[in-house]
Amino acid sequence: MAPAPIVPVLLAGGAGTRLWPVSRDALPKQFLPLVGELSTYQQTLQRVADRSIFAAPIVMTGGQFHFFARHQAESMAADAKVVIEPVRRDSAAAIAAAAVLARRQNKDAVVLALAADHVVLDAEPFAQACRAGREAADLGNIVTFGIRPTEPKTSYGYILRGKPLGPKDAYKVEKFVEKPDAATAARYITQGYLWNSGNFLFRADVLLAELAKFEPGIVEAAEASVAKATDDLGFLRLDTDAFSRAPQKSIDYALMEKTDRAAVVEGHFRWSDIGSWDAIFDVGERDSHGNAVHGHVVTTDAANNVIHSEDRLTTVVGVSDLVVVATKDAVLVIPRERAQDVRELVEKLKAGNRPEAITHPRVYRPWGYYEAIDAGERFQVKRIVVNEGGMLSLQKHSRRAEHWVVVRGTADVTIGDETKAVQENESVYIPIGSVHRLANRGKIPLELIEVQTGSYFGEDDIVRLDDIYKRS
């Protein structure tokens, strides 16, 4: 009998601040198309789509991103189980909870834990590494994938291989080493160390038993949070009180550096955690002058730059080895060799309460998104897009009125006790204090321009009376 397919677990709850201003807390890098047309989360779903090898994936993500994760999965026809982590507890608790879920489906389940914000450029070698890892995992090993270094990176962890285990490319782990300095990293390369990719393959029962030896609180919290989990509009929401009890630790610190069951399989595929803009330079396509370019960009006498532009023309003349990133509300210019310093910049922006540090002009909601266009002392203009079947909450405002102009689709508008259809090129006015709702019952996205007038436009001026997405 063929073994049961591997259960992929996608860890999709991180922040990725070193890729600011594109990646921000409100919409982090795993859901963005930084390399290619698909987000890295969608690319990861694509890598585990072969049902002869992989079962339907489990997606672990936070309460801010679960609708977005499901929407991106559905756009690819990926049958994913999205699990809501009610609080951030790092990778150990998320992986433990996923292992508990997988073991409930099959007591002999083998799990593949993947970071949803990584890039893998070679699909078949990745699948081959998973097959080799499966053999090692079946023997009771907790397998990580090691990548042969191309240069002495100081932003990656390193693995020293020990004795071979039998399956091709599989070895016991002799030593884990966290991010070294440049000289040490160069020495590691000559000594045959591998980069630690931070992706893992294991039997669920083995992972939980080993983790219970070193971090029993994490396993207890994971099991209790799954036992008390509830259905939430088709998502599985882990119990908040139980999950909060888990210590906040990565799986590397909690387990992999302590267990004697750690193994490594060398992956013969191109990989990056795209943790910073210089990593985009390493894996992105480049023009004839060595520039990694995305978006509306024109260069003259420029070489070996990363230039990422969203929604606007960005021009670069006579410079080399820079990172230039332009979004609607922020511009970043930094030497490529200092790309790691973006995190420090973001912390400075947060300390100054700059909203650009956390949020985007485009704000995603379960029903679609809205985008700020213009604002003044007594007005604010937004573009609103409502997905097919999307519906905003039944709500009212005490300090602003709203004018809606439909530019695409048909809006189903409720004001007070009356509901009517508003077609393209038609408008509707919602007075201050009126109970109202907007819905899209059509087959195409609904797009409208909203003009708000009044004395205050904060989101806290929304009083929700009814909401299909259960937001308070």
C-alpha cells in the first residue's frame, strides 16, 4: 500500500519588515508578488499541488490575514484549510498545533512545514528532496532542508552534516549554527556547511513527542487550543486562552538545536527566504545591466540595482548597487549592501508613530478593499472594490456623510428600511447617522468612488449593527 500523502503546513503569519515599504504589518511579504506574478504564499501552494505526493494543505495564519489567505488560495483553486492563530507565538506553537491537527486526520501523518514567504525556483528538485525527506522522516527523524551556499551570507543559519542516514542526500545533523559573521560564514562554506532553509519534514507523533521533552508547555497549549478550536465562517479558530499559554519561541530554538533526531536533506534547488531587498537581487530576473527591476521603471547608465516601483514611473540615472523602492506613499533609497538595515528604519518610523510603517494606502477587508485617493480638512475620497458576493457591515456614522458613485458593476445599497440597486454612472447619498449597507450580488467586482464629508473620518466612527464576517 502506498504511504499516505505528506500533509503540507504553510506558515503564513510573519511580518517581513526588512522588505518595507512594500511589506508592512498590515499586509506582509508572503501575500505580495515580489518575485514573479504570484505571491510567495501562492507559489508555495503551487509547489504542493501534486496530490500524488501532498495532501490538501493546512495554512496557519493570523486573525488579520485569514480572509486574504483563503481568497488567494481560492483564486488558484487550492483546497486549503485555513487555521487562525489568535495571537502570535512564533513557529514552534504554530507547527505544534498543525501537527496535532494532522495527527487527528491520520495518526501516522507525515507533515511538511513550509514558510510561506520563501522562494523556491526549481519545482522538480524540490519534490525530489521531499521524497528523500519522507524516507528519513519515516525512520523517526525530524528533517530540515539544507541548501548548498553560493556565498558567505550572514543572514542565514548554517548546518554541519554528520553521518549519512541511508536515504539519498539525508544526514544526521552534527551542528546548528545561528547567523555567523562574514569571516565565520566563509570558513563554514569551505568546511561543507549548508544553509538552514527553515523548512521541516517529520512524523507528527515524533515532532510532538520530542517537543514535549524540551518545551512541554508548547505541546500542552497546542493540544488544548486544537481541542477547544471553533469553526469561524469556515476557518478553524484556535482557542485564544489555550494558545496564548504557549511560550513564544521558534522551532529552531525550541527543538531543532536540542533534539538528537535532527536530520538534514540537501535540497538541490534554488532557494531564498527573501528576507531583505538584497535577496530580491539574488533571485529576481535582471536586465542587461544587472538591474533587478519590477514595475514602471526606466534606467540610464545604472547597474546592479534593485528597483521596485508600484503604480508610478520610477527613473534611475547613473547609480549602481542601490535599492530603490517607490510605493504610493513612501520611497526607500539604500545601498544594497545595507539592505538589512531597513528593519532599524522601520522601528524608527514606528517610534515616530508614522502610519506608513504599518499600513498601506490600500486596506484589505474580508469583502474586498478600499484605497485612499485624496483628503482635506472636511473631506476624504476613497476607491472601494467589493468582491463578488461581498457585503459590508450594516453600520452608521455619527460624524460624516458619504456619497457613492458606482463606476463598475451594480451596488446593492441599503439606507434605513429601503434597499435599491445602484447601476454604473449612478450615485447615492448617505446622510450622517443613517443606517446603511453596501453589497455586491453581481458576478463581477463592484467598484465605486466614495466621497466622505464631515468633521472626522477615522475607522472608529463606524458603529457596526450587523456583520456577516463577525467583526465587532
